[in-house]
Amino acid sequence: MNIVVCVKHVPDATADRKFESDNTVDRAGVDGLLSELDEYAVEQALQLRESREGEEIEITALTVGPEKALDAVRKALQMGVDKGVHVTDEGIAGSDYLGTSLVLAKAIEKLGAEKPVDIVFFGMASTDASGGVVPAMVAERLNLPQVTLAALVQSQGDQVRIKRDGDTATEVIGATLPIVLSVTDQSGEARYPSFKGIMAAKKKPVETYSLADLDVDPSEVGAGAATTSVEDTAARPPRTAGEIVTDEDGSGAEALAGFLASKKFI
């Protein structure tokens, strides 16, 4: 079985995030990490392999982005993934969901040239843009069925069954491989890389692809091809001092209710 896990390197949510002069996110000047939601996808791919003991299953971590994006692949390798692929090209900068899904789909096709890809794992969304549409777009480009937002993944033979928890009901969905599959943060806590895993990751192979390697025309991706753009950005205003409500004469509750009403909280 051939499994690909798509992972994304995102800016650290606790860092001071900024935009470039062209209103794209500054990814080079801020610390980043593997998107937490993608860690769940890596975990589910590893658990699937462990549940099918005796089968030959190879897992590849795939990422798209600048040089720092390789850190996302390294984290996946440390967790137990077999190999990595980093798609990096200046022409990709500024790509929207459509451009990103095109590059991912082309990379997955290249990875499946010798041995077809059976499952493409995604997290439910990235923790920076939180779009959640890329798995569906990649499935459409690959002409594969998609089973998304899985809280539980079970696999047997060429069948996969997922449980999807909604606000009012739980759905059970089955599909036949090959498929695109995304998982939620309810699918199971991701493992921490062990010291052995960290050392082993240093010897695992990582390939680098460019747009030319994927036969992608630069005019199809990047900021120039994006169907959406950020027109303007502004720094978040500094926090103001809080308001203290005293209750010396028993009027505190009324004052608190008035404050909440003025902010439209009640």
C-alpha cells in the first residue's frame, strides 16, 4: 500500500505574525511548525499501517512551500513516516487554494507513477488559513472519491470506513480505495517523536520537486493566478486597560449587566 500524507508548515500562532509588502503572509521571518491538525493526519496514517501488520505499506510526507516548509516534513519523518517530498519553487509564492491543490495533485501523481497511491491523508484544515477546502480540491483533480472530517478511521482490505461526528448526528461512511481522506482533531492524539525516531529521521530520504519537475506552468500558480487576494492589512491595536466594576453599594450586578449589554454580549 502506498500512502501520502499532505503536511503544511505554518507560522507559530504564538509568534508575532506579519505580512509582506504584497500582503502575503511573511513565512520566512517568523518561526513555524507542522500544522497541529496535520499531525493528526500523520498519526492516522501510522496507525493504519500498524493495524495492517504484515503488509508492505510506505508512507510519504508531502509539503509545498519555501525552504522552512521542510521542517514540517522532518517532524513527520521523526514521528515515523518513511520518506518526504518537498515541493519548492519561487513561482508558487502567493498561491491560493486552487494553485496549491494543483501543485499537490501533480506531486501525488508523480509519486504514484510507479506504484499507485492508495490513500491521501489530510488534516481537516490548516491552522493558519483554516480553509479546509484543499482535500476536496485535490480529490477532484485526481478524480478520486473523498471521505472527509473523519473522527475515526477503520481499514480492512481495500475498504475504509470513517465516523464523522456532526452537531446533531454521527455519520458512518464507507469507501473503496483509492481515496482522499481528511481527519479531525478528534481522531486520536498525535504521538511525540521518540529519540530513536528523531535520530532515524536524519537518514530517511527527502526529494525536492520544482514546478518544472511536476510539469506545472508557472502561470497556473502563484499570486498572479490567484482568484483571491488581500487588499489591505492593519496591525492589531494594543490592548486597552480593563474596566473595574465596584460593588460597594450593591449596584455591581447592574453595572456589569450594563457593560455586557454595551458590548452586545447580552
